[in-house]
Amino acid sequence: MIFLHISDIHFLREYIKEEVGYNSIFNNMTNPIIQIKRVLEKIDKNILDFIIITGDLVESGDSEDYRILKENLDSLFEGIPYIVTLGNHDNKKEFYKGWFNEGLKDEPYNTMMEIGKLKIISFDNSEYHNNNGTITLDRCNWLREELKKDTDKDVILMLHHHLLKNQFNLPPVSFDKDFEDIVNESSIIGIFSGHTHHPYKGIFAGKPYFTAGSLSFVGYDEEDGKVRFEEATKCNLCRYEDGKIFVDIIDILEESKFLTRIKF
């Protein structure tokens, strides 16, 4: 089976644009819908069995942003099954309203999808505007119970925030040993995350671990606390074969595009 791992779309119908500060990133940024189209031009979608999207679907948007994004994804993917998780820029109340036309719920979006011999678990470790994420006891209990089901299937775990301290300069989500033990003792064969906007491959709790690049922007530290932001669209093309996961990092753009510098 072959699947696509994309992350950090940060979609809005209309972006706030400012001369300085965080929102200046969006002044010259290509709309992420265009970037998704470029991904599907680079990768033949006819080979894809499913798609995973690891959070920050929108840029702190409202229900209409979620509705429009979902309409675009449904159209672009043309029936390919896909599953999402939420990130720190995702407002859960607006997500439930726009994605499902449900009331203003404010609870973790934990869900799953089964395809063939695989079970994909979407584990919500996000809180709106909490850059570091959270893994609570309740969420751990949900994951433990979900992993007890269908034990004959190999499991993919997807979440937004990264788990390894050494992979990026931002702190990973905090967790206790219980979470690590749950993962280590499970039938999980691959963990997929987003959040950092930088591709990464490693090991967490004895399991292969992969972070995808971004479909929006990426930051690079410079001197004096400055961060250079660019478009450098990347995604992961993944293969599931004989109980193992193989991942290739795909560069979508021929060259990156400078967006702005910000001093934080």
C-alpha cells in the first residue's frame, strides 16, 4: 500500500497581511490549495491508497475556512480516503462546525480509519493556541483502549506535535512514561507527526517515527533571534509492505521562495 503524508496546511480564505511580525509571512505566500495541487501533479494520485494530514489544517480560521478547505480536499483527492488530526492553530469548535456541520463542540478529535491490513489512529495531542501541545491521562486512556481493538492489524499513529527533543529547537509535547509504554507495547509500526514544518526520521519508544514538511511555510533560525521564513514545500510518500513502513521525503518545488524575516 502507498500513502501520502502531508501536514501544516495553514489554510485561510483570506489572510491577514502585515508589514512586520508573524502575519507578514502570509504577504507573499502561495495559497496552500495551490501547493496541494502541485503535490498531486508531482505524485500520481492514482497510486495512493490513502492520505494522512497531521494538523494545522487552517491558520486560526473559522468554520467557513474549514468548510471550504474540506470541499477543496474532497475535490482534489477524488475519492481517495483521507484522515486528519488537529494542531495548535486549529480551533476545535470551528473545526467541528465547519467540517461536520455539528454544534460548537470543544473536545479532542480522536478517530480512526481502517484500510486493508492497516488501522490508522488519529490522536489529538493539540490545544488551540498551545504551541507545545498536550497529552492528558484521558487521551492516553482513549489511545490504550483503541489499541486493544483489532489486534490483528498493523497500526499507524498520527498526531500533530513532535515527540523527540533532539529533532527541533522547539520543545516537544510533554508526556509521561505511561504514554511511552502504551506506544512501545502496541502493534504500532509507524508514528507520523507535523508541527515543526521540517522533515525528520527517527525512533520513538522503539517505533519508526516520521515528521513531514509543510505545505505553507518553513522557518530557519539565524543570528540575533531572527528567523528566515521560506516556502519549501515538502511531503512524505510512504509505503506499507510486509509489516514495515518506508518513507521518502518529496520536494515539491524546484527551489524555495523567500517570504520574510522576523525577530522574535
